[in-house]
Amino acid sequence: MRSHRREGVVRRGLAALAALAAGVVVAALPAATAPSRAAIPAPEPGMAMLQVSVADYRDSDTTLAPLAGVTLGLFLVEPSARIDAVNGFATPDATHQLFFVCVSDLDGDCVFQVPIRSGVATVGATQTAPYMNLAPGQGQGVPEGTRLYLASLAAPNGYYANPFWQTGPLSPSGGDPLIELRHVWQSPRLVANTSYLSGDDWISSPGLQTAPQNTAPNYTRRIASSGVVAFSRFNLDMIDQCGLDVAFIVDVSSSVATTSAGNPDPVGRLKGAMDAFVDALRGTPSRVALYTFGTDSPAYGTMFGANSPLVSVATTGEATAFKNRYAGWTTAGWPTNYTNWDRGFAAAADANGPPGSPTHVDLAVFLTDGNPTVYGRSPLVNPNNPNSALKDTTSGYTRFRELSAGLGSANLLKEQGTRILAVGVGAGVAGTGAAANLRTVSGRDAFGGANFLEADYLQTSDYVAAGNALRDVVLASCAPSLSVIKRIVPATGPQFDGDGNITNAYLPGDAWTFEGSSIGATPVAIANPVEQTDLGTGALSFDLSFGSEATDLVGQIRVEEQNATAPHSTFTPLPAQTRCVERSTGADVPITATPDAGEPNTAFSVSIGAQQIVSCTVYNQEPPRSVPASVVVHKMWELHSAVGVSSLPDGAQPSGMSAALEITGPDADTLTPQQWSVERTGYNLVTPAAESPANSVRIDEQATIEGMPGCTITDRNIRPGPAGPPGTDPVDPGVVHPLVAGVNEWTITNVVSCASTLTLIKDVTNGVLDTPAGENLWTLNAIATPSVGVLPLEQFSGLTGVTSEVVPDAPYSLREDRPAAAAPDSPEHETYHYQQHDIRSIPLVYPSSSGSWDCGPAGTTSRDFSLSAEGAIIVPLGMHYECTARNTTAFMTVAKIVDDGSADPDDFRFGAAWIPPLLVPEAQATVHIFAPGEEQSLVPGQHYRLFETDAPGYLLTSLSCEAGGVAVDPSDFVLLPGAEVACVAHNGRAAIAATGVSTPAWLLPAGLLLLLLGAAGLAIGRRRQRRFE
């Protein structure tokens, strides 16, 4: 039950009728409301309550976290907004007056209490909790049926609004083009004492058509929303250092491989742009991770493989190894994929560690050729078939839903401390509309030609230009600097390629220390003169400053390796192999590394200009008795559910499942963090002890499942070898694993059992069926659509509260059924006077559904509006969802006024005749006859005609009706859900009415005799109070 009429409801109704009969206009008083989300207040007396969910970053696969402190406003006229110093917030003016204001609370709820009254709309005052400072008697308010526009006014520091988004189909055309739409919503037609919830009643999917009607093709599809108003976070500043950990988030959707006469190999150009960026990072202490996205991330297709973690690109060999991950991509055979911005960002965020951790990313480079067209994890019904139908069949289109989802996942990366650079390539993301979409997921500053370090997003004509821009971003962050890369040569000696480069050196397993100093005539300041190499790259960077704006200055920097103590003292320096290059143009220009006269084996100096980037690689050879070894641990997840067993590599599992790897060595027997599937080097099998941190390893993980109450880890096992089937040995950090020469691999598999469950709930919001017994009159059903092939879980039904396991990630149509046979005036018949809340698209997406539902994780205030407004739900793996069907009726009462007190009130009766088309079966469309003052329920949305039955000796002289301060035509009227129409019928004796006899002076002051009924003669008529307990 969502709303409950208060004690004294009879007195409330009679008082309203008495005032109306006396010619006094009053606003209807409320029925108390108990929203399903406890933090949301009920409508105040005579008011409509509008609730808005305000959101920030993605906190699960299906929800966004709340955002407090946002100021929203309601306007009668759609407000103007702009992208400028006010960050896209609405700007009220004389034409666009601000009516009402609210501020979101800690749950992200922004609540308006809008007075409903007669007359013209009147501007209200700013509202603050508990939202009770406005009342109908104060004069502010709007008439019943008014629709108001919602827009953003302000947000906490660090957030900005998005005034419009570009929307449109996969293939725009003249009949369905790309269109920019304001980031505003129009409310439903407002009725007093009624709640309007974000995602259920408005800000929904599908969206609500405006009045006057918006002429954009597929308008309600374009503005389909996730049920939240989401705000973008300010982008982080570019990190002030040379050498970055970068997540390369690359769009590989179908359009990327579209050829043309001028571009026969678009994939080749994409790879060229990626190469240019990687080559710019080469020679610096940088690592790069690759995340592909299309329909999901990783993108569908064996061509792309799994997403890859951060790996060093400091040396030419390492950069080449990274580029080989995508070198095999070809235009021919390019897989089919939609464009899922949400999953591109989310996949990178899932792997992103906290700042300072081995998995943290400094910069996410987001490379895309088109707007988002799908959202969420695994959006296809059959994830193994790229041509499968979409779970959300109204997706496959750039809508507010896809953009807000991408915003949420981009905000998550920013919340984790990662800067985003969005790069739009080609015609698909050209123009101001696409720029607004790129701005949404990155930041407010567009690239202006020179602001490489400040720009949040840029648009280029092709991938060549994109590659050059990305290269310039890296180079701009490095000049002037000196990078030192440390590599170890095996005891057998170096091997060379045709250009004299060492090819068999490897990354050290521990940190090496270098000291830099300025020794030339031109002083050069070094920010941190003593630095250690990074464990992930084996490199460091000295940030330099010349203390002058002059660009032609040249300094001399001395670099000394600190290797006087073991174990580094046992590694032989190879000063003759030190290689230095200058890279300010993006190309490698060899420069001389001059050995130090006093320490020629461990120190050297180089010249560097004020605008130059120098990178030097320093080699040491391992001791003769070294037998190098390395350790790699892979991660697999084995998921058991109603549809069987699936094995997923780490990164492809649901976001609520995570595991962090820890291993020992090579220097200490302490468990320290390590990335999955990333090699840790530096182990040495030739050691004094039989078991030591250098010739053995201990392995452990920290695995957690959050926000998935139906999932449990039932087993954790480890086996030697690359990623594959699970082993039988339990994960035990106390077990010492001996190493062999070369690469040592293990795989840890977590076995997880998951059950997805669904509960169906009936919520009658008002009237005589607003009781537990009344709500039990409906049968609730869930039907797999299409069939899921799991017979016990194909469908279930029952009364409110019925719960069943369902197939995860499968659409279920939701339907309520009323009693088929219902006698007049029975509780069963009364169900036909209620209408289920319904904002489904026409034609229906799920024809077997009965209306819109309110769905979300059980026991939380989070909602999942992906399909529920269309009458369906997809329950994610391991989740327990509740779906509620909300039904509401409308009411009519008639006051009887006569000119002669001799008439008995029971002589008068009224009826509401149905005007086709009927919204209920014809057998249930019976005309109900009711007495004056008696509340009669009516079907919302159904047209009726009010009439009076025969009253011998009396004629009906006038009949007038009013709902929410607005006059209603009694000969043809229709009521909104929850509305109450109050009518006054005037009767006179047939003779008096015919002859026009004047009104006696002894009547009531209004000139009429109000028939007083009841034992004490103090009430109007009778008010029917049937309740079905």
C-alpha cells in the first residue's frame, strides 16, 4: 500500500462539499501517502509531491550513487540553459520564471511539494526540508493538470550540468536525424495529494511527451532516462610529471571499420593513431592498459581478446610487445558491435586501483568514433551472438539513458583519481552536439589548438590527426625532463638486433636508485634529485626547470647509479651499452652519454635543452651464477547459475566480484600486491638457502563479493599453468611454491554459486482496496520473454509478495490480472475501477505486460528502470529484485441542493455513464448509482457523463463540477489518477422551476437550502465507506 487515507476521511469529504456548495473554492485535502522509499515524504495537504533522484558515479552494474547538495527548479516555461561560466545550469529570467526549488539530500532525493489550487499558476518560494513552507492558502501554486519543467540550477563544487545532449539513431537520416535536446524534463499532469516518483512517473524510459508536443522524431525514445538526473564531475588536472600510467579505452564498434574511397583501411589508421600514442610514451616511465569496447567491454569478437592490464612501454621492445596486442586487427572480418561508452569506462574503473597502488591509472584516453548506442554490462539477450536482440529493445539508439550511464562510469574513474581525455574521431562525433556528449564524460574544456595539458576533450577529422594530438599531449607533459630506464641483461650476455639494440634485457624485479645533479654552466633545478625506479616500468623521470622563459638554454645533467650495496653490487654495470635519445619531436634522436671521469662505470652526463625530452637506458648484467625466474598468476571465475556454468577471466566477471593478488619475493618474504597476468621478475634460483624469497613464492588473494546477495564463493583453488580449467588445491598463503628457471605460471579460480530471485508486489495507492485484503485481489505474474529454456523458471504467479528464482539477465514480462468474474458492488468488481500506472511505449515493447512497474534491488532505495517502465525486468546475476505494480482510482462526489425542504434526500440518485471507448471489459462497465455525498470510485482516464435519475416532482436546474480548482464538464469528463471531482446539483420543484418563483428569504445566506441529513442533521448526504479488509 503506497497511500493510506487518514482517519476522518468522511469529515474531510463532507467539508469540501459543503464549501463548494456555498460557493467557496478550496483545494482538495490530501490522502496520506506512504511511498515505498521511506526517505521520500508524502504529499503535504493539497499538494502534489514530485521526487527527483540525483546521481553521481556508477556504484553497481545497474545503479548510480546518490549526489547531495544539487539545486533543482521547476518552471512553467522550458528554461534556457547554456555552456559557459555557469557550467550549463538553467538561468531564470522574466520569460522563464522559476516557480519552485529543492535541494537533494544525502540519499540524492530532491523533493518538491507543489500546491494545487484554482486560478493561474503563481510563483512559489524556495523550499527547504521538510518541504512544508508552502500551503494552498498562501496563494502560491498551480491548477490541477499543470505540467512543470525540471531544470538544474546549481550543484556542489566540483560538478557541472549538461544542458543538452545529442540524440539519434545508429544511422541518422532525414526522417530521424541527430538532434540536440535540452537536459530538462516535463512533469506529468499534477493532481493534489499524489506522489510522482523519478523513474516511475517521469524522468523515465520511455520519456514523457511534452505539452505542447515536441516534434522531434522518436522524442519519447530520445529522452528515455535511467530515472536519475546525473551531474558530471570536474575533470582532474593533468598529472605534472613525465611518465604516466594510462588506460587506453578504444572504440571498436562496427562503424570503425567503415571504408570509403578516401579511406580504404580505417582500421589501419586506428592502429596508427594508437601506435603514435604508445611511441610518445616510449622512453618514459610509463605503462599502458588496453580496454576495447563495442557492445560490451571487452568488445565482442575473438579478434580483440581480453582487456589487458597495465604493462610497461618504457623500452622499444616493450612498446612493440604492447602494440602487438592490436597489430592483428584488420578491416576485413571486423566483428559486429554497438557502441557502449558505459562499459568502456566501467571496465577500466573495475580494474583501477587506489592512487599509489600498482593498478592505479593516471590518465584514461577515451577514443571513439560515435555516440553511445547501448549501455550496461552484457546488453544482448544472447551474449555469445553479436547479432542477438538487445535486452532493452528500445536501446540501439543514442538516448539520455545511454549518455547518463556513460556519465556515471566516467564519474567513477574520476572519483578514483583518474583524469579523462576524450577524443572524438570522424563525422560521427563532429559538431557542437557531439561535443556536448564528449564534454559530459570528460570535462568542460575543449581543445583549442595549444592547450594540450588543459583540454578535456578534442574532436579530430581522422585517426591520423588523433594520433598526432595524443602524441602532443604526452610530449607537452614531459619537456624538459630526463628519464632513466633500468634493464637487466642475463648472465649469458646481451643479444642485439640489426640496429644495435639489446633485445634480451628484462625488467628488474626491484627498485634501483639514481641521483641527478646539474653540472653545467647553465643551472638546472631538479625537483627530486634522488629517485627510485618504478616497479612496474623499471624507470624514473627527473623533472627539470631552467628558471627562465628562454627556450634556447642548454644544461648538463649528471646521473649516477647507486649500487654500492647487495644485491645490486653483484650486478655488473655495462656503461658502453648506455643509450640516450632526444624525443621532443616524437622521433628518437641519439645523443651522447658521456661517462663520468671519476665514476665511469656508474655515472654519466648528458646535455639537455629547455624544450627537450631525453631518455636514457642503463644496463647491468646479472651475476654469473644467476638463474633468472619470474612469476605470473592468472585469475579465473567459475560461475554457477540457473543457466549452467560459465568460466570468465578476471575483468569479465560482474562488477560486484573482485579479487586482489598478493605474492612474495623476490627480495622479501612479504606478500605484496601484484596485477593478475602481469609478470614479476627478479627471482634467482641460485641462492644460499633451499627456500628463499628469490627462488620460491607464496601466493594469496583477497576475494570479495559486494552487492550480490545471491552469490557465494564456494571454492578457491590454485593450479600450475596458464589460465584454464580450475585445479584442486586450495589457495593457501602458507604454501611455498618452488620456482624453475624462466616463467612460472599459476591460475587461481574462484567457484561462485549464484541465484537470482524476483518478488512481485501489489500497491493500491487509494480507495477502498487500499488494504492488505484489497491488494490480494490481484494475481501477479512474471513470464520469461522470450523463453529462457529453463522450464521451472519460465514463469511464476501468485498474490502480492510471491517470490521465485529466475534466470539471471533474462527479460521477464510482468503482468497483473484482475478477477475474471466479478459481481457488481463486490470487492472483485472494484478492482476494475483501478488503473495500473502505465507509461509504456506504443506500440508495446512487451505486449504481454499489463503496465509499468517499479523495480529495484530488495531492501534498498536503488531502482532499476532499464525495462520496468516498459512492463518487464531483468534481474542481474545474484540479485534479489522487487517489482511493484501501482494501481490508483479516481473519485466523484455530488452535493444535492434543492429549493424546497420537503424532499427526502433518498429520493435523489446520480449515475456516471460510461462513454466509449471502454477501458475495462464491457461486462464490468456497469453504471453505478450513488447518493448525494457518497464517494464513488471511477476509472482514471475513462470518459464519463454524470446524470441524475428520475426524481418525481423535481427538475435538475443546474449541475457543475470542479476538480483541483479546474471546472469539469459533467456531460463528458475524464479524471487523472488520484483526482477527485466534486459536483453540485441544483433541483427545484417542477412548478417552481417552471414558473420562476423567487427564492424565499429564509434560505441559507448563499440563497440556497442545503439539505441536512443524518440523525443530527449536520452532514451532506451519505459517504460510502466500503473497505475490504
